[in-house]
Amino acid sequence: MKIRRTKFAVIAAAAALALAGCGDAGNDDSDSGDGGGFSPEVVKDASFDAGSRTQEIADAGTVKIGVKFDQPGIGFKSATSDTPVGFDPNMGKILAAKLGIPADKIEWVETISDNREPFLQNSTVDFVIASYSITDERRQVVGQAGPYYVTGQQLLVAADDDSIKGPDDLSGKKVCSVTGSTSIKTVEEEFGATPAGFDTYSECVEQLKTGSVDAVTTDGAILAGYAAEDPDKLKVVGEPFSEERYGIGYNKDAAGMCDFINSTLEGAFEDGEWEDAFDDTLGKGGIDLPEKPTLDPCP
Ligand code: GLU
């Protein structure tokens, strides 16, 4: 498996995320009022088929998008803000804009890893954009278009811990991750760790800080955000040891969605909106802009 090596400049990220308001402050909405500085042009794509789900959403003028609320840089909503900020909400704004829907007409719904498939299957949301890796197993039950970002699984440990430097040191260690994620499966099945499953990564980070677990594992892009919030206590170690291709989830029965998402992503790669969406969030946290991913063909 080819793994893109993303450089996580975690120390620089601490200052940068604080400046960007992606961390504890999280409510970087003073500049635009819509939950972040990113505001793509709202131009409805004219090519929806009659009766397609995309046309229905465009006609309704509002869209429900599931994102994470506790992952700085990726999807984060502070207690004092109405709207989440992060790379995933920015991608949601790009999709909504192509449906003719401005950011203030998006209904943001918090998703955790374990409810992403049910939320799509029972139409609680129209899209899931929530650090949602594309997998064959998930594609059995939901649609996943993309990828729009590629990262890899890493480890977060206490800053003063020298015993864990990579996944080969995990045997017999208690490692926290999230139920329903690819991360918890990999660490248990491939590296012999004792998994501790929680609903969210922020709960795992609390467990690590109190010493109840030895490490937290998930995608490096997520861990970098937590390390940046508390660099005196936490650090990311080792190289990425999986490939996580973030996709946009949709209901498998919703006609027209995959073609719409792929053409919107292609457009955003070309016109610079994808890059702006990244620079505004993970980029401010010191993570290098990745290569533009190649999209999977629609089924
Ligand atoms: N990207 C992985 C997944 O979709 C881990 C991150 C998450 O749980 O959101 O399972």
C-alpha cells in the first residue's frame, strides 16, 4: 500500500491553530459570521436531472450535512458558536454552493464515527463529510464519492512518553480509538493493541491525559489538531501506517449524487476552491497541502 507521507509540523501547528482559532477558541466566525472565513461563490450547477435528489435539495434551498464537532482543523464547533469550522465544513459549503445554497442555509448535524452510515441510510442528513474514509465495507451500505483528501493513521501519546514510537510498540498497550472507525480495527487486528473504544476522539484525548490509556490512534490530520491544542502534554509519533481516503457520504438510493459530487470536486480542484478550503483550515495548522487526489469513478 502506498502511503502519502504528510509532514505534521505539530509545534508550528500549535501557534498556527491558536492564531487560526481552530483549537479551543474554535469560533473563528468573526470575519464572516458563517462559522469561518471561507465563503465559496454560490452558483447553482444547472445540470441536475428532473426528479434527482440533487434537484430536490436545490429546490428546497436547504441541505443537511453531517460533520464532526470535536476535531480541530477537520470539523469543530465551540460551545459559543452556531456553526462548525474546519476543512470538512468548508467542503460542505462548496457542495451547497453548487446546489445554489448559501452557507447560512446549511443545517449542520453532528455525526460521530459510529452513526455515519445510519444517518445516511435513514436520511437524517443528505451528506456526511466527517473524516469519513472510503472503504469497500461502507460502500456496501452507503454511497461514498471522492476522495477529496488522503491522510494516514498515526499515534498520539503523552509528550514525556518514550516507550511508544510507532505501531510496532503497541502490543499489549491500551490504545483508545473510536467505535465504528477504521482506526480501532487496524490497531487491534494488525498490531495486537488492547483497544479502548469511545464515541469520540476528544473523549480518547481525555483518557490519554488522565493516563487511563497509553495512546490514542486515528488519522494524523485529526491527531495534529489535538497535539496543537496541548503541545506540552501531547505529541504525535511515527509515520502514517494506513491510507485513509476521505470521501463524501450520501444515501445509496439518492439519484444523481455521485456524479454531482465528483463534478463539484473536479471543479473545486481546478478553480482553487479546494485549495482555499484547505489553506483556511488544516493549512493554517501547518499541514502541507496534499496532491490533488484522483477521484474514484461513480458506480
Ligand atoms: N478516517 C477514519 C474513519 O473514517 C477515522 C476517523 C474517524 O473515525 O472519523 O473511520
